Amino acid sequence: MMIPLASLPARVSVREVGPRDGLQNEDLVLSTAQKITLINALNATGLALIEVGSFVHPRHVPQMADTAEVFAQIERRPQVVYSAIAPNLKGAERAIAARADSVQVFLSTSESHNQSNVNMSIAQSLTAAADIASTLARAKIEFEAVLSVVFGCPFEGDVPFERVAEIAERLVAMGAAQITLGDTTGMAHPRLVQQVVLGLRERFPQVPLRLHPHSARGAGLANVLAALEVGIERIDASIGGIGGCPFAPGAPGNICTEDVVHMLHEMGIATGLHLPRLVECAQLVEQLLGHEVPGQVIKGGICGHIADGNPRHWPPSSVSVGA
């Protein structure tokens, strides 16, 4: 019997969010020099997208207080997009001054989390997003929308799909280049991921979607595969699996960059990333933070047939599982 495999993309774009979403949830605040060392090391892995930091008030996220200095001193490579988070117009103006290549505007799909995260209602965040979008357009900088707690809120529980779609529609009308779907506290499961992605694809077929998965409850890699099966080709991940949201309970555990790249390469899906160098970066993170990181490849090692960092030539169009 021959069982056809699900259609999967030939290539997946991975954005590294460790320097921002990873470090913001650590008790230890790395020095500016340490952050620069990490980002410069990530530069050598083939990454085309690196989230450098966020322009939020240092009182709320002290780990990101030096984001402007980090932008000023990293070794910029022309093929890499160095992005930043901006929750309000002032943050966007600081991102522009720092020469961020792209700016991500965060807002939540639940009122409770939005208040906890950015101290605004959803309506206020949408008004701020419109101002940010106009300012970025004048500066000729890409505007991206990132939706938090899309798959469940730790304060309110289930988030209605219609609310997600309505907020996304407002942001698309503002000119958002893509919509990132955040599983902020790891409440997603594969079926829910596919339902949300397919629903948004139907509403906005022209707008690229990106998945920002967390592994707080162990479903991170399964959710990535589910997303790939319904056409997602853009994934966020954090080196070593560090990070999470400091403004929501139960939010540790970004998907681990080297783990997801290892899985993709095993499946024959290209990423353009050098896996051994990613593992070296995860080891560097352990040294900088002084504790073990959650990632698994750093512990179990890279499978021998992809030790050079390239995806294996697999799978065939179908797999035989018996006569």
C-alpha cells in the first residue's frame, strides 16, 4: 500500500527572535556587548531575518533598554533584515532612528492580555497601529502586524476566530506586509492552528501569514508541521528555545530554532540555515545566560546524515508501508 504524504513547502523561512523574545523573559540582563556577540554569531548561520530587540519602556522590559545601542553596533549584513518591536508611536520613532529594517507592531486578540502587555485596550492599540503605519510608510520601512494570544488567552480562555479576523482585517487595511499569529502561551494544538490559518487564508489570500509558536505545553513542533500542511512557509523561532512573554502566566518556551531546523532538514525541507552553527549559537546562549537552555538538539546532537547542516534528500512522493 502506498500512502501519499501531505503537501509541504520545499523551503521555509525562519525568523530568529531569540535576541528579543528570548532574552526578554530572562532574569539575567545581558550586557550590550554580549547581545552584539550573540547577534553577530547568528549572522553567520544563514539567517535572513533577525529580531534584534524592542523599543518599549525600560521600566516594563529592562532587558531591552539598550536596543538602540545594539542596533548601532551589530555587524549588519546586507542580506539580513534586522527588525524590532514597537508597541506605540514613540517606539516606532525610536526604531526608525535606530535604522531598523522592519518594525513589528504587537497587539493582543484579548482585552485582558492587551492591557497586561501594552497597557492599552485593543481599540487604543489599533489607533496607535494606524499612527505607526503612517509614520513607517513615510520612512519607507516595512510594517508588520503581530497578533498575540491568537490560539488562547491565559486570562480569558478561548479567543473567538471572528475577533482575530476583524483585528487582522483592520491591520491589513493599514498596509501590514504580513500577519504573524502568536501562540503566546502555548495553548495551540495542530487542529486549531489549521482552522485559524485556513480561515485567515480565505479572508486574506494575498497577505502572507507567519506562525509564532511556543512550546509551553509540548505541542510546538506538531503545530509547526500542522501549519506547513496548510501552506504556512514562515516560522518564528528562538535560539536554544529561550524566552516567552513576561506579561502572561504560563508563557515560557518559544519554539527552538535549532530543533525546528533539524526537523525541517530531516524532512527534506530547505531553510538556508547552517545547523551546526545554530547549535554553536545555542551553546553560546548557555554560556552567556549561565544555565541550560530548553532545546533538544543541543543535548541529543545532530543526526549523522545531516551533520553538514543541509537537509536530506527525502521524502519521495509516497512511502510504502506494506504490501
